[in-house]
Amino acid sequence: MADTCPTQRFEKILLSTDGSEFSEGAVREAIRLAKKCSGRLSALSVVETNPEIATLAPQVIEKAGKAAREHLAAVQKSAESESVECDCIVREGEEPYRSVCDEAAKSKCSMIVMGRRGRTGLKKLMMGSVTARVIGHSPCSVLVVPRAARPEYKNIVVATDGSRFSQAAAAEAVEVAKRYGSALTAVSVVPAEFLTPTDIELTMNQQELIAQQQMQVAEKNAKAVKDLAQQAGVSVRAFVLTGRPSDAIIQTAQEQKADLIVLGSHGRTGVERLLMGSVAERVIVLSTCAVLVVKTGA
């Protein structure tokens, strides 16, 4: 199954790369996906600039642009060695994520592939990473590939909260698992605050009722994914866990030796919330394997 395309929808792939070591996994996987899916690959690097730099230090932008072009030429050479056509694109902009999302929309890409920074400086990363902003505004699904990750699509973890966003993620995960004969694990998490509420105005009976209701909802969500997978002939297990959702998803992925985590994205609304503490972003920051964030309607 090594040459199988994960889905039938990856016709055009946009690789977003900054030329750093953190993009190495994304470059490798984007070329591999394009080859598997007989897809067209575009490699994009964005030179971050602003009017002040353009006026006072144009040589800085020129140097960065030259480095970007050299990097993309190397990416193109690697792609061509795998018989993959690759377009090279250099853009300048004050907000790199906008350039990435605009290019994906203009070219009608079916997927963006990008890397992510390391685990150090967690607070800073979660407050303003380009990756997080791309996910929030992307018109298509985003595959985030850590530097050392090599997704083989053998063991897949999909998280569900019952929303239409996670339903889209579940459908994508089942499709990938079916095409690869993968083992699929569905995870539904009851946040710890629902099990141990601290509101003194709630009686003990009310607290227990809330916990019971949340557990029933989680079980229903997990079962829905399990049923969907079984109908498709996919080997699946479903778990209902408690605790911090991102931590539970990461722990499950580690225990199942997952090489791909599939999540839904809650769209473009609430950008501040997305950047401050979304489950998707925290999973991406902490995961050692690739994470596919599925956009509804992508």
C-alpha cells in the first residue's frame, strides 16, 4: 500500500516552507504525497516584510528573497527526482499566513502541507504561530508534519466532539484508513471540569447529573465514529476518556503508536480563541506525529 494515495481529493498540494529545519518533514511529505496522488505540487516561501523595512533596509528583503528562491530551487530539484512537477512561488507580505491562505484559495488547493516550530517557547508559539493562523484561515485541510515525522498511515487516531467539524474529520479519517487498511482509533474526551465542577451553587446531585450527561454524549460521539468505520469495513476501536482533551488525544496517539492524528477545525471565527487555547493547536504543538486538520467543506 506504499504507493496508495490517502484520499482521492489531494489533486493540488501547496507546500508552505520557510527553508528552516522545521520544514524538512513537510517538504519530504509534500513531495511524497504529490507522487502518490499524481498531484500537482506548488512550493511557497513567504518573505516577511513591512513598509519600514522596505524603505530603510531593502537589502534585507532582497537577501531573504534570494535565500527563499535558492531553497525552493532545491525543493523543486528533489521533487523532480521523484518525477513530481513542482512550481516555485515567492511572496512578500507583512503576515505570512495570509499569503499562504490566499495562494491556496487562488490555486484551489486541496491541501496545505507545512511544518511547525519545536516544543520550546510553548507560550510564545501558541500565541502567534504562522501554523495556527494558517489553520484558522485556510480554505482547505492542513497537514502539519513535524521535522522527524514520517506518516505511513498505519495507525490513525481521530478525535471527535460530535460537532460537524469533527464529523468531517471522522469521515476523512475513515477514508484514509479504508484506503490504507489502517487501524483506526476514535477518541472522545470529557473535559475534567465537567467531572469535578467547583461551582458551590451546584448541589452534589446536579454535579453528578452534569458528569453523567457529558459522559453519555461522549459515548454517543465515539459510537458514531465507530459505526461509520465499521460500515466502511475499517478496523476500529473507540475510547471515551476524561481530562484535558489535548493531553488525552496525545496520550492515546502515543499508546497506539499513531503516525497520524486527524482533527476537525472550528473554522475562521474566534481567531483569538483559536490562537490562545484550541485543542487542535495544542495537539499540533505537542504531537510527535503528523496532524491532519480537516476543514469543513474543504
